[in-house]
Amino acid sequence: MIHSFTIKNFYSFKDAGHVDFNVNDKVPDTHNYVRTTTNTRLSKLAVVIGPNASGKTNILKVIPFLKWFIVDSFNAHPDAINPIKSFLFKQKSEIEISVEFEMKGSIYLYSFVLNELQIVFEELKVKSQSEERFTTKSLFTRAWDAKNNSYTLKASGFGLPENFENIIRKNASIVASATRLNHKLSQEIGHYWQNIQSNVIEEGWVGDPRYLNNGQRMFDTFSFFHDNPEIKKQAEKLLAKFDLGLDGFEIKKEQAGNNVNLNIQTIHTINKEKIKFSNLSYESSGTIHLFMLLKLILPALKTGSPVIIDELDASLHPEMLMALVTMFIFPESNPHNAQLIFSTHNHKILETLDKYQIILVEKNQQGSSEVWRLDEVDGVRADDNYYAKYIAGAYGAKPTID
């Protein structure tokens, strides 16, 4: 599970921003929270709230970028720039990112500094729990030595393969690089991050009309369901439960030369008669969005992985939004404690979450985004109506329309 992350000079965030999922023992003992094997209490839910252009999508970009950096950065061309932007898009301006996450009973602290052209600093630590306290051990550190035009690498605690220095690249993480050499811990860390699901990419969220490649997205979604029949059955049950008029859907995959075609039919019951629609354009935008959401949510619930979703409520009824969020709360539907981190403009959701699960984002007068958790605001009580007070402007992060 993800414990926290911190960014600085990251897209619209000029100054340091910190997002924390840790809660103390004073927080209500409900299914919204889980106590991990390291005796840490974490929230399974976090909603990001704020005006348009406040930085909500940018704060959600952190985890998908970390996934790319840890898992796939070695796949990039050696001369490729890093797919990340600093505040005001200054190419050589250094971006700082750190994340604390828990995997297999250990807590890892991963920190790095980079710009579009290269990684400047990278460090991985592990926190071990003794009977009295946590102790921190450095697994590896690398730092760019501009004078010698090379990296200084210290990795005695990581057990890297011999001659690893020969494959170090300016635009690839140590973990991604060591994974290619079958380094066991790197593979385990990579596997953890590979399972993280998200609809956020470097340009924004994949549903944004500016970047919409609906044909490819639909192909990827239904190809996934075709290749994962167990998850497809779960999706069909949920679609029927959500009362969209859908009983199920059929997918046939056909090879056409070098191309693969999908024949998709949705099944409806009308006056006790089964009707098949062979054109997805006859389905509502909410139904299509739900198909794509379930492609992300159901694998996360299966593996206990975090899922990051921008605009979770897009084209969905408020009650359907709550139904999706509820899936992450109860052990029956979330037995492995997957985390859901999402943004929405449906602010009624604030009535159902705790102040420790509400993340507020807004831009200051200098055009820089700021982020804080609602419980950090003075005077916020556990029994407040967060929706009513947010709409009244008590917490900030609300549009100002003259």
C-alpha cells in the first residue's frame, strides 16, 4: 500500500506538496482504514477536490509517473527525455519526488531528483520494524557527479549484479535497470508497481477530449475482458447490478492478417427478450465509461493494488459513483485492501468520507498549486457536514466566480 508521497517543482506544484494516507489510532475504527502488517494504519480511500485547473490531475500524475519510472524507464531510448515537466516547463529545472510504500511487510522510501534530460539523484531505503522502533537502512544511492560526468553509486545493501555500472543510464531507474538483469528485489518492486492501475497519463487523464483515442481505448478495454474471462464475469454482474439494462456482453477476437479485430455485442433484456447490440455507439457515455473503469478497478481489487482514477464520476449518476467507492470499503469486495485515489466534481461524496480522506487542491496567486488534507485545517470537526462547509467556502479549494 502507498503510505505517502511528496513532490516539488512538479507540473503546477512549484513548492513542496505532500499527500499522506497514514492515520493515527484516534481515527475511527471503521472499514475505511486498514492496519497493515507493519502496524501502520492507512486509509483505503482518498478523494481529490478542487476547482478546474487547480492541479487535481497533476497530483494524481505522481503515482503513474512513479510506475513508469520504476517499471518501464529502461525501455525508453537512451537519449529520450523523461516524460515529466517542471513548474513553468523549464527543461533543466530539477524535480523532486519521494514515495513511501509498503510491500511484503516492509516499508520502502524511494526518493529521486531529475529533470527532463537526466536523473540527478536516486535513493532507495527500507524501514525495518523491531520490537521498539523502526530502523532505516539504505539499499542504494546514486548521485550525478557533474565534474566527472558520471554517477557515484553506493549499493552494498542492494546486492546488484556485477558490472551493473555498465548499464546505468541517465534516463532509467536503478530498479528498472536491475530488473533486466533478473535482480530479485528489483523484480518484486517492479511487480508491485506494475499492478497499479490508472487512467492518468503524462498528458492528463485518458478520457480528456483533447487526447481521446476512443477506438484504441475501447479495443484495449474489451481485449482485456476477452483475455480475462473471470474478471469479465465480475464486470457483467456489476453492470447488471447497476441496472444499466445490460445483462452481459460477448467478445469475439478475430485475426485479420496482421491485425486483430474484436466483435463486441452487448446483451439487453427487453420485454423478456434477449436483444444484442453490435454497435457500442448505441450505449450511453456513462456505460462506456463504466466499462473502462471496471477494467481498472476489478484487477486492483483482485491483487490489492492501488488504483488512481481522474474524473471518476464522469458521465455517472452520483449513486453509481458511491457504489464504486463502496467497493473499496468493505472486506467482502476488497479482501486485499486495494486503495482508491480519485478526483471528482461530485462534491456530495464529501458527506460520506472522513476528513482524513479528503485532499484539497487549489492554485495560489502566483499560479502554483497547493495541496492539503482536510484534517490539517484548523477547527474541522469529525461531525461537520463537509459538503455544506466546502460549498460555503470554509475550506478553500473552491472556484471563485466573479
